[in-house]
Amino acid sequence: MPKYDYVCTACDTVFEVTRSMTSTATEHCPACGEVGKRVFTPVGVAFKGSGFHNTDYRPRPKDDTPPAPACPAKDSASPKCSGCKAGE
């Protein structure tokens, strides 16, 4: 069962109540007996990985790298460059 935070409307006491999600009963302060008001706290959510709209549908960065220069020894009868695999 989930736990919910409440604050008393009279004495500002914060208390926690374990109850079902479908329960509609009012909660009373354990210190003074007045009606408590439910406190909503934000939940931190991090969308990591694939499968989320913000990671799958954003524009992809353009590949601005220039193409590799052609090897001069590739189509000639000259010996290949050192470390070049184009002449193989």
C-alpha cells in the first residue's frame, strides 16, 4: 500500500498515512485531531535510453566530417603509401 504525506490545516504538523489509492476517507492529524490536507511532492523522473519520445524523435546531428582523401597510389602503377590499404 502506498504512503501519502499530509499536513494539518490547524497546527501545520506533517504526518504520513498508509492507505489504498482508492480510499476517499479524510485523514485527521494525530497531534490535534483536525483535518489533514494531502501534500503533493514532485517525483524526479529521468528519461534515459531508447524508447522515449525525447530520445528517439529529436533531430539527429548532421555528419559534417569531410570525406577521406583518395589515395594517389590506388589507381597508379606506383608503389602504395606507407600504411595505406588502398593498393592491396
